[in-house]
Amino acid sequence: MKVVGSKMISELENDSEKAEFEPIECVWIPLRKSLKIFLEIPGIFQEIINYITKLSIVDNIISNLTQGSLWKSMKIVNTIGQVTLPLYVFYDELETGNALGSHASTNKFGATYAEIGALPPKIAARLDSILFCSLINAKDKSEAENNEVFDDLIKELNFLATHGIQINVQGRNYNVKFRLVLIVGDNLGLNQILGFVDCFNSDYFCRICKVTAEECHKLVSEDVSKLRNLENYETDVKEKNSLMTGIKEPCCFNGVNYYHVTKNVFLDVLHDYLEGVCTYTLHALIKTFTKDKKYNISLHVLNLLIQDFDYGDSPKPPKIAFARLQQHNTLKMSAAEILSLVRYLPIILGPVVPRYDEHWKLLLLLRRIGDILTNHRIIKADIGRLSELITEFNTLYIRFYGDLKPKFHHLVHYPRLLELNGPCFKYSTMRFESRHRRAKQSAGSSSCTKNLLYTIAIKETLKTCQTIHNAMFPSPAIHVPNIISEDKAEKYYESVEIEGTMFKIGKFVVADIQNEVSFGEILQIIRVQDVYYFSMNIYEECSFDSHLHAYIVVYSKSIKMSSKDLPYISSVLSVKHEELHYIVAPYGL
């Protein structure tokens, strides 16, 4: 336990109020120890080095932060005995008790995690790759200064950047240094810990640029002249006027070597796009489609279409309540459900909506923006294309539904983030928030709520030890115990997870994107020694139906393909309609 400040508490004593100071404590696990343990797990360090080397020779495709301009501007040079790796730090608050119960907020904590930003997909897919750092009671944090709460973390990050850690891998010693690249979190949490105003209806709320609330309502693309930079940030800090600058206090993390809040910029695709822009836009469009008689679609029919559709492995969106459409301006769904609806509503509703309808165009623009923002790999041309799509989308939204909301404003900065940091989904808070589940389970399994901070920290440490003991990471594939049959040389599986991607019999996958786009229906999964093979029916693209946002395909041939020859992209969805065979991809190919 670490003391990070003090708070004043009042008690009644002999009918008089007595004030006392009580220390504010947090649990802190030194990051240097966690990183050393993690990197010395057999196979991990070499996998990371191989991945970085592989990325360094790829020019046009960007699939990791190390290929972005921000990391390249740091001019990192790795040698045989010394390596520098990028690091993410995540901060968010979590509720371990019943958020609606009588003791709501009693056990609400601020959690800090860290993750290496250059992990191969098969390692990054595991939540164990996210390392626990610290935990503090949320009420206590609100009474302490940011520089007090994060003082140990800042010192630790500077140590890791300057001195690094010594690790031993297969008998060889390495010095590994780390540079903080991004601080990850939701908008409210980040504005609070980075020193910006935390009211998003006020002027200058944006961490990336200086726009007023009025300008935000109409700004359809990024205004480069209003971007925050080192010079105007320092001027604004000296002014000490948050109403005119949007800055409440200097960012404590500017004390971290190689980091500055105006240079290492972050926005979260989960909160801005999925839980923001998508929920507002889908609500407005569904209200339009079901209310306007020209579409001849009732909410009941729409719900039937949504519920009857086969989403494959994606979660099915819930029914949309009439009261929700009338009384609110957003849909009540999880981010994963919203993502399903955005991806598949064009193929669900497209057959009954007139082609070239302008409201339908708004939905297609939303989908095409999502194709880039949720993609795990982008090409450089996507950056300029995304900027054009966002400008067109925001312009059309203003025309139909009025002023843009703050999260629509954040959208205009995403092309810049793609260029700086690579694919947005790779550093989204979605994975980090999933990591909260482990802390909640640790708290829920304890019958005593006294000093939960310490209880959770102890259990986190024990689970880290379990990960090391089991050596879970080096496995090239994690297959479910569902062997259908086997002989001396071959084993047949119903499903298998490879490089973080799940393959199942009956599912459609992307078979080729290098030459012509083609898809494969998996008929058999065969393991020969350590190599997996897929027997597939191949379907080739005939054309792309932009109205339904789906590929029209025809059967081509049957082949047997090694898993090593497949692009590791999430499963695609097969839909048959009016004697045509459609394939819907989760994001742009």
C-alpha cells in the first residue's frame, strides 16, 4: 500500500465537530517487475522481436503502432543487446459492487493498467497481456491531486525510459527500455487526469484542438489552425483560465520523458464511434425509416428483420422499444451489439429501402467509416479516404438532424490518429475494459469487503504467477477439445483458434485479398503435425453491391489450404437473397 495524499474527515465528539486528516492510500505493483516477469515467459520476447522485424519491412499496410508516424519520429534504434518498446497506460474507474444498490460507489475504484504496444496478435488477444499497475478508491482520488495519485507511475515510466529493465532470455541478457506512447481511457476520465475541463458542453473541451462549443456543432472536418501544440499549450497553462483555454491544470504526465499531451494524442473508437456517433445516428435513422411512410416499414417489422437475421459469431442486437425512439436520442445497446447493427443493417434492411435514398446514404457512410475505424489493418490511402467520408457524413447529418454533438467533433480527428498511431481498434478501451472483469471477479469472490484494494492486488499477483506457471502464451494455436476423429498422421477438429482468430467448420473466411478477393467455406480442419489445413469451397467476387454493402460471389472451386497461407481476418458472413449469394465482411478488405 502506498500513501498518495491525505483527506480531511469530520467526526462528532462531545457534541462538537472534530476534523482529522486521514491518509489516502492506493495499491501499487511496480511496473518494472511485472514487465520483467512477462518478457521472461518462454517465447514472449522472441515473438515480439520477430513481429517488430516483420512489421519493419512492410510499407503500405499499417497494422501496429510501431508503423505509425509518432513512433517513427522517435527514431528508435534497436541493437542486439538493447531494445526499446512502446507502452500503453490505461486508466478507468470500475464498480465492483452493485452499481444500482444501496452501497453504490462505495466500492468504486480507479484502476491503472499497462500493455506493451508491439505485441503480436496471438499474444495481444489474451487479456493476461494487460498488466495490473495500481488501484485507488474513486472517492479518495477525487480528493487528491493528479500529480500525487500518479507520482509513482510517472517515476516508474521515467525509470523504464531511461534505465529500462534487465531480462534473461535463453541465457542471453537484454536491456529493454520502454517509452510511453499513449494514455488510454474514456473521454471523461482522460480529461480529468490530463488536466482538461470535464464538461463537454463547455468551450475548448477537446484535448486535440481549441474549438468553442458553437464551432463544434458545425465543424465537419479538422481545422489544422486550431490544433493544440507545445507552444500554445504552454501559453494556455500560464493563462490559468480554463474557460478561455479548456485547461484546468498542467498535465502531470508531461513529466514523463518523451511524452507530451499535445503530441501523444488519443481518442477512443469505442466511446466516440460505437457508443457515440453510431447510437445517435442509428436512433435518428431508425426513427426516420419507421415514421416516414415512403419506406413502408413499421418498427415491428424492423424488429422482426433484426431478430430473424443470423449474425454468426456476432452478438444479436436486442429489440428496439417504441418508447426508446420517442423519449431518447440514443439506442440502449452494448458496444458489441451496436457494432453488429451497424455492420449488418444494410444487408438486413437494404432490400426494402429504395436505392440512392439520401437517408440510406448516411447509414452507408456510417458503415464505411466503421470499415476503417474497426479494421485491424489499414493501407495509407485509408487515411485520406476516412477524412473525406467523415466530412461527407457530418455534412449530411447536419442537413438531416441538426447540430453535431461532441463525439461527432472527435470523429474529425481520427484520420490524424490513424496516421500517428495506426489502427484505432488496436488501442481501443474495449479490451482494457474487458480486463476489469478479473478485478470484479476478485472482489465478488471475497466475502469480506474490508480493504478490497489489498484483496484485489493480492489476487492479481497470484493470477500473474499462475500465468507464468502455466506458460500459456507460447502456444501457436489454442484448440478446443473437440477432435472429431484422428488417425496416426492427422487430427480433425470442429474449430481451432490460430493467431487470435477462430476458425470453425461451416464458417466463411477471407481466402485471398492479394490478387482477387475470394472467400472460403470451411469444410474440414485438419492438423498434420504442427500445421493446420482447411478443406474449403472457394467463392470468388463478381461485384460489390454498395447499397447492401456486400460482395456478390459465385462458387469457383474446392481446395485444401494451409492456415499459414490465409490472411488472419475475422470470419465473414454468408447471406443468400433472391438467388444471389452475398458475403458481408466485418470491415474493409
